[in-house]
Amino acid sequence: MPRQAHHSSNYGGARPNSGRPLAARSKLAQQLVERAYENGIHPFDYILSIVRDETVDQKTRLYAAHAAMPYCGAKLNTIEVNVNNDLDNLSTVEKIALASSLRTQILEQRPDMTLPAIEGEVVNATN
């Protein structure tokens, strides 16, 4: 008899309404929140107090620190950058002129800075 005959169509893979609910808390996290409300302090403050308490075992402190992290800083997101580069359409002479112009602007803002010469650049006595 083929193997598939013994199993339902729900064999393997994700099934609807199975697993842990998305907003479910672990038992330890739920205990931390309940103890915090019993003490009359905000759960985040209580979690930080656990992180700072050196008498608490390290595993619990690390778990508390991990739980507090989303509230301590912004999450980094990826961004899409589109760069329109007209340099490919410029001749070598135009590219050198553009680089020289940018170099001059930088040196005007930072006269103490020393920049190397650009290959093919004509340097005036004023540069």
C-alpha cells in the first residue's frame, strides 16, 4: 500500500490555526509582566531592573535584555537607493573638469585639507 494512503492531506507543512499565536507571550515573559504589575511599576522598568540586578542568574538577565531591546532604539530598515549617474555620458575631459571643480569646492570649505592631484588636471597657481 502506498505511504500516502495512511496519511491525511494535512501531513507535513503548515496547517491553518496550528502553532503558537502571533501575539502569544512565553511563560517567563508573562510572569515578568504579572510581577511588574503586582509591584506597581511599568513592565519595561521592571525588565530593566532585572537586567541591572547582578543577583539574578545570567540566563534570565539576557532574556530580559532581549525583551527590552525593541523599546530601546529604532529598528533599522532597508532602503532602496536609485542613483542616476550621468558620468557615463561625459567625456574624459568633462569628468576631469567636474572632479577639479569638486576638489576646489572641498578645498574652499576645508583649506587645511590636502588632496592629491587628479590625473590630467591642469593646476593653476591659485589651486
